Amino acid sequence: MNAVLLAAGAAQAAEPSVLVVAGIGMSLVFLVLILLTYIIALQGKLFDALNARKQKAAAEAAVKSQPQPPQLQEPMEAPPFVEEGISEEIVAVIAAAVASASGGKYTLRAVKRAGGRGSWGAAGVESGTEPF
């Protein structure tokens, strides 16, 4: 019987106390949390560096893809024919639109009023008179 009691006492002495187990468990949890904090911070810095590199490459590509200003044309030999009643400002705007749309390839030679209602007027008449 003495041997049984000695074996039971030896088994109890080999087990750590509840406080030791709780202390080791809480320490382990806090160490893992601190480790995760450093890993997440490192990933944030890594992704910030990658995003900065992508933004820099996109900015360089945007600078390269910007359209070049159109080449200035040589002065026209003759001014365009302009119908009576059209102001010089309107002619200048139309000439600028033609030059920018064509990249300077075409020039304005004449400006005259279109006959009839025009496309906007025809669309208004059609939408106002069509049946439901």
C-alpha cells in the first residue's frame, strides 16, 4: 500500500500547478498576438511600397500618353468665304474645331448657313408630332 501512495504522490508532484499552466498559456497567447501585430505591420509597409510603385508607373504612363499639342499651321493664303450674318467669333470657333478635330490636317475654306431646320430642329419636330 505504501508503494501505491508513493506512486500517487509522485504523479501529483510531476503535474504543474494551475497557476503555472495559466501563466504559460496567457504568455503564449500574448507572444503570438505581438508576433501577429508585427507581421501585419510588415505586410502594410510591403503593400504600401507596391502601391507606390504602381502609382509611379501609372503616372509615368500618363505623362507618356498625353497628346502632343497640334503643330501650328502656316498662315492660310486666303481667308475663308463667310456668308453674310455670321460673326467673326463663330467663324473662329468653327475653324478651331476643324483644326483640333483633324489635328491640323484640314483647313476651313467657307462658312455658310445650313438650309432648312437642321438636325436638332428636325428631331424636335419629329418628337413633338409622333403619335404615342
